[in-house]
Amino acid sequence: MRPVVITRPAAQAAPLVARLNESGCKAHLFALLDIQPLTDTTLLKATLHRLADYAMVAFVSPNAVDAAFAHIEKWPREVIAAVVGEGSRLALARHGLTDENATIISPRDAQRTDSETLLMELDLDALRGKKILIVRAETGRELLADQLRAAGVDVEQIAAYRRLAPVLDEAKTAVLIKLIAEPNDWVITSSEGLRLLQDMLEQSVIEDGWVKMCEKLLIVPHKRIEQTARSLGFRHIIQCDSGDEAMYAAIQSRT
């Protein structure tokens, strides 16, 4: 079985990398985004201490869940928790929040776990005029907030962590050169990360690096990422459901 390159942030990727290696599939970690804590959490803590003020709190990623729950002592039973994917549901469960003790809303279409499909699950009429909180990174898509505001929802956003492009230093460049030269497949879980990879290869000393990368097989958990990949020149793509289980199954099923 060909080796696979996992490009998720290191903390999220570690369990999948370990499981693949234990199964006999060589997995390399090459994170395309670095997740960093905020330098000042004063506003985040103050906001999360008044969760009961909101009708719903939406988390944009597992990182948002983990960063927020570092400051949440108890979840108000009446507040809806909304997430965009299975990974975020599992993150909630790690912090004790499940369907048994909370109302959790997430997309039912496992192949399209994003803001657009989350919006389809929400009762916008019931939320109109109410306050909701979106927990996110310092930067990111504005679609969820914009669409909710357009529907008459009072939206507040709070940054819980930072997403940074990794530094392409000498050591990371050497790893990238090796990975591009070797036969392997790549798991891409972010359109932003894929574009950062393109930037890295254009900055590197790898001759025709992006051309060689575009010949790789990609495994992606979202339709939007697949569309981004095809627009950037990739032809060999497997789309799977979100979450580690689905990605593990897709990796193991490669021919």
C-alpha cells in the first residue's frame, strides 16, 4: 500500500497517523496549518462565561471546540450547540457534550459538512431576533455569519485560536522535497491548506514541484475541497465523508 501524507494540524492528525502506522500503512505528518492559542484570552473567557445569553453557539471546527471548552465549566442545557462536521461532534463528546445531554445540530449530508449545509439544518425562523455566538479562528470564512444576519439573527463572533501558515524553513523544505519525490497519496482537509501548499511549492527549490504535486492522488472530506483541488489542476481525487473513521476507510480502500 502506498504511503499517505496527512496534512491536518498536528494535534488533530496524531490519532489518524498512529492508527494508520499500526495498520501497516506508512503515514507521514506534514501539517499545512499551525494552530496556535490566542495571546490574550480575556475577551474569549468573558464571552464564554455568559453562554446562557445565547440561543445557539456554533463551532466552526474541532479546534474551536477544544479552545472554547478550555474555558467552559458547564454547558447550559437550553443552549443549542451547532457544528459543521463529525470531527467537531466527536470533539464535543470528548468534553462531555452529547445528544443525551444537549441539543446538537450538524449537517446530515456526511459528504458536505460545511457552513452551507449547516445552514440548511437550522430553523432560521426560530432563530430570528435571537442572539447566537460563532466560535472560530481569528480569520476564516464569513458565510455563516453573513447568512444568519441576512435571516435576521443577532450574530456575535469570537476568536478562540489562531490559524497560521507554517514556516517553510530549511528542515521543512527538505521534508517537502522528499515527500514530493516519493510515491504517496495526500489527505487534504482544507482548501486554505491546499493553497498554502501551492505557495510553498512555488517558493521551494523543487523543479516543477506543483506539476508533480498535481499528479498525486488526493483524499478529501468535502465537496468544496474537491472543487478547489480540480480548479488547481488535480485529476486524481477521492472524496469521502468527514471524520477520522471515514478517512481511514478511504485510505485503506485505495487500489
